[in-house]
Amino acid sequence: MRFDDTLQTVLAADVSTPFGKASAWRQLVDLIGRGRVPADARALALLHSIRDDVPAAVRAASARALETAQPPYALVAFCATDDFAIAAPVLRGARLNSGEWIELLPRLSAAGRTVLRDRRDLPAGVEQALAMFAGDF
């Protein structure tokens, strides 16, 4: 069995420059979003630490690429609390269980919850939980 050091390589990359940060962002979001590496604490911590330095256009492009993937809850929650242009595509396509959606709802913006209200494929109980946020209107 061969050890996959992909995550270690990305985590060890130079993120001291704007290019390095954007590159690490794209790689981590893609790798985690497509299930090639776990959404572990180190990867998420790096994403958190560089988010404000990665241009919104880069973050939005990465989020759009996730719309047809099946990213794990940790990455969905991370992206869903970003600017709406980043949150919306992730929220449109994410496949989470009821408990995960309900846990995420209070952390979303009103606009993010509106994206969910427009979906017709959410698990049972999520629509009722959304109704608790009537103040969004």
C-alpha cells in the first residue's frame, strides 16, 4: 500500500504570497470537496487562516466547482458562512443529512437560508427547521 502524501504537500506549500495562498485554496477546496483528502483540522485551519487573503473571485470559482461534487459537512459549513457568492453554489448542491442541515441553519445568512428554501430535495425536517427563521423575510 502506498501512502498518499497529497494533503501533506499542499499543507507544506508556501502560502506567504498571494499566488501561494490562492493556489493552496484551490487545491484544498478541490481535494476535500471531491473526497480525495479528509477535511481534517489542519486543512480547515489553513483555509480559515488564508480566506481573507484569497480574492473573492478565486473563492467563488472554487465554490462553483463544488456545486456538482459532494463535499463533506465541514467544507460545506465553512463555505456556507462565507460571502453569498461563495455560499450560494455550495448550498445549492450540497447533500447533507437532516441533522447536519439543521445544525448549519443558525450559522447561515438570511440569503443562505433562502437558497435552501428554494430547494425541493432537502431531507425531512429541514423545511420545518427553516420555518423557525421567519425573521428572514
